[in-house]
Amino acid sequence: MSIYILAFLIGAVTGLRALAPATIVSWAAHLGWLHLQGTWLAFLGAAVTPYILSILALGELITDKLPRTPSRKIPIQFGARVAMGALSGAALAASGGVWIAGLVAGIVGPIIGALLIVSRFA
């Protein structure tokens, strides 16, 4: 049960920052804390993936602070958050063999994170 909660929570964080959770999952897989070998998500643990995602996440953090940055609720940004939440949730749950349930929880998380949490505190 806790793996579903973790997949949901990482999805909720994706609703706030699209690339940060995928970066964290990638580093965990690269460092051997998350076992994705033999799954379709093994690319997250590749030698170069965490570095690329770290640079992209830093770029996202900087551009998100600019005054002309559009709302995270516009379709392209919202869709990216849902997709990255699905990827991150599936990766967390893949080590337990339940990646589909993690994917679903990872989809619900950004919807809650982007629409409810951000709207409430923004």
C-alpha cells in the first residue's frame, strides 16, 4: 500500500515542479537505490540520464520564476506534468512489479498537485 502512496505523492510534487521528481527517481535508479533493470524504465538509471534531467530541472526552476511564465494549468504544461508524474510514479512502483498502479497514482498526483494545492496556496 505504501508504494501507491509514494507514487501519488511524487505525482503531486510533479504538479508543482514537472522535472524535479523525475530527476530524483533517475538519481535513485542511477545510484542503485531504485532497481529498474530489466524494465522499460531502465533508461532512467543510465549513466547520463540523471545529469541531463538535473540540468533541465534547474532550467525549469529558473524559468518558472520569470514573470512572463504562463500558468501551470495551460494544456501543454499541465499535460507535461501529468506525463512526468505518470513516469515517476511508474518508476517508483516498477521495483515492486506494480508499475501500472504506480502510473495511475502518478497521473492522479499531478492533477491534485497542480489544480488543488497550487490554486489553494498561490
